[in-house]
Amino acid sequence: MDAIVNFIVQNSSYAPFMVFFLILLAGFNIPISIDVVMVLTAFLAATLIPESTPILYFSILFGTYFSAMICYWVGRKVGVKLLKFRYFSKLLPKERLEKVGKFYEKYGLLTLLIGRFIPFGVRNCIFMTTGMSKANFRKFIIRDALACSIWATICFFGFYRLGQNYDVLLSKVKTLNLFIFLAFGVTVIATIWYKKYRKKHHERGIKSTLDS
């Protein structure tokens, strides 16, 4: 993923087309993080190529919408067969598929809307499950049109705003990293001390038992 990010940055003039293509590939469950692509695209719009902001936004919007359709049909046509392969069985565990399927049957639009905001493969799990259950495709694309529009607009322009203020953000992140580092250090020291204390206390208990 790092190599892809670097390539897009170095060829930012072609970013809208590359972003759209990568997101479509993600619909086939190829391990491409749509969330990373989203953040990268918004930051490019805010910094390197602000004149391309509209087309970058629509490349994200339509890319993610069509990617969901691809994932739906992959699930509908070959979903069950794919689960025989180790990669897909790990990516889409049977238990998760069953839970998502029941949730979609019960809540429909809400499932798609919430799922859009959850990373780590949950989106594709929802889309594939919907296809595997042979849910009505027309209802699916109408519901997802709304869910996708809300998600893409909030995320793109949210990260776009952060990108415009990246200097301030960077300074805050550095401060936050310092606090995280200090907290981590204190936690490690406390854990080591506590383990030594327990060990010492345990040894004393054993010794007292033997002496008695």
C-alpha cells in the first residue's frame, strides 16, 4: 500500500483516474485500503492539486459506489465458492457473514450506512453478504447510493479540511505523540515493577510456608 501511495503522490495529475481504478479493484476483494485512498485523495485535493478537488471527490464517490456493486455481484455469483479459499475465509469469516446478513435483513439502509464508516473489511463483508443472500439488487443500489453519498461527503471534506490545516495538525500530532510515548513508558515501567513485586511477594509466601 505504501508503494501505491507514493506512486499516486508522484503522479498526482493522474490521481483521479488512479484512485477510481484502485477503488474498483477493492470491490474484487483485492487488499487495497479504501480508507487510505480516501485520506490520500482528500489531502491531495487540499495541498498538491486543489484545482482538481471536484473531480477527486467524484472519483471517490462513484468509485466506492461502483465498487460496492462489484462486490455485491462477486458475492452473488461466486461468494460461497470463494470461502473455500483460505484468504477469503480469513477475510470474510463465516460467523461475521452470518451476523452481517441478519443485520442487513433487519435494518437494511442502516446497515449500509453504519458499515460505510467501519474499516478493516467490514464494508466488503456487508456487500458480499448482501449478494450471497441474493437480496434485491435494486433496493441495494438505491440504499447504498444514499449511504455512499453521506459517507464519501463527510469523510472526503473532513479530511480535506484537515489537509488544509496540516501544519497545525502536525504540531498537535507531535505533542500527542509525546504524551503517548510518555504514557507508554510509564505503563511499561509500572508493569515491570508490578510483575517484580508480585514475584517477590510470591517467593516470600512460599518461603514463609516452607519455614512454618
